Amino acid sequence: MVIEALKHRYYVIHKAEGTPKYEVFCCREYVDAQHPAYDIYCIRESELVQKLILELTDREKEKNFADLYEYFSKDGILYLALIHKDGLPLEKKLEEEACPLKERIQIGKNLLEQILLLSVPDYFLASLWEGGQILVDQGLSIGFRYRLEGILLTEKERDVSIRNGLSDLFELLFQKEIALEKCKEIPKFIRELREGKFVSVRDIYQEYNELCEILNNLGERGNIRPNTFLFRVWDRIKRGFPYVKKALAVVIVFLLVGYLIYTIVYPKDTVACLKYETIGTLTIEEILDEE
């Protein structure tokens, strides 16, 4: 199957997704596998087509979405050619691999940087959090598989979806540290993000960089430790143990000194002597002096 545009021809490799409103095909401009791949969105639903055309042709709002290769209309169908990305879904990576804190910090940073560098429109961001659409490769680079449903949301609904999606993602990245209360700055950052304290992704990125510095500094000093109730009790016990040892040592010394004084003041008057009547086969007899 071939999808023909005005200047390009896309050879279909396989169908990636199908919904009632649109279909997605993984394609290449050339059959040769060395050439880059594209996800071609074939959109037939009229409302979706109208809203997308308005957004795509609004240059001031659209800026320069780097993942959008081209778009065109043919036979009443709107086609979007987006750069295809490979990688493991973030949720699967975190589930199957033991990602240390340093890697998870970097994944969050790379994610926000990609959103900014690619100038991802808010209608794509709004529907990016359903699972399986954020991809991570071996080098921790981030890629996206986009969905189009966000175009049907109002601006306020998109904003809420983006904030909640990012909040859920950071909760997923740092769920271990949150569960063990290792760093109070993490839940504070997520709470402020969910409540809408940050105006834009740029603000979120700046605040996240400050959080990264705190986490890295704590990690270097080895101070990222659990802060739950049981761990706090155990820490207090450990901190008080040296003082307990000193107190016990003093008590033992006093007891020994007291016992020594007691034996001096109250010595034993008699000494119990053992009396033997036989030694082996010999019989010991007491000989009385004759007068």
C-alpha cells in the first residue's frame, strides 16, 4: 500500500493503530529500511479534520512543531506525517527494569526538554498520558506516540489534562521515594504542579531543575533515606544508643565498686574446709596424742 502526497510517497510497513475517527500507518518514503520512518495519520472524521486544520494553519500558535513532517488533504481525508519514534513505553521500562534514582531523574528532565525543544502543541500534550505513548530508548532519550483526541478538548480541559498527566508521570517516576518519604520536595513539586501553580511547561522545567539539584546533592551526601514513622523511631533509637552505652558502663562500674567495698567491709569469718577420710585405697585415721 502506498500513500501519495504532493511531493512524497509513503510506503506502508504496517498499520499501527485504528480508531473510529482515524487510522495510523507506519510508513517510509523508500522501501529501504535505512531511511527514516513516519507515522501517517489518516483522518476522516469531519469535526476532527476541521479543528486540526484550524490549529495547523495558525502559525503563531503552532510555532514549529518539529515532529510534524508534513500534512496534506486528499479525497476528503486529512493526512498528518509525524516522525516515527522507537523505544520502550515508560511504564514498561519502570516495571521491568531496576532504574536507579539518577536514571529516573534524567528521564523526567529529558521528557520536559523534548516537549520544549519539539514545541509540542497543547492538543497533542493533552492526550499524551494514557499509557504507552511516552517511549524511552537505551540512552534514556524520549520519544512520543501522539493521539489526536486532545484537539476536541477546550483550552481549559487541555490545561487540566496536561497538569494531571505530568503529575501522574512524576508520581510514577518517584513512587519509591514518595512511599518512603525520602524527600519532602518531591510531593511538594507534584502538588504544586497538579494545583496549577506553574503557568507553562517552561516554568515546570525550571522548577524541576531545582528539584534535580536537591535530589543530586542529597544523593551525593547519602542523605536520601526513608522518613516514615518506623524509620524515624529507629533513627532516634540509633542516635540515642551511644548515650545508653555510656550510662550502662557507668552503672556497671558502680556495681563493681560497690561489690568490692562490700567484701572489704564484710569479709567472711570462716572458711569452709574439706575433710577427706580416704585418698584412693588409703584410709586416713586420726591419731590421738597419748598422755
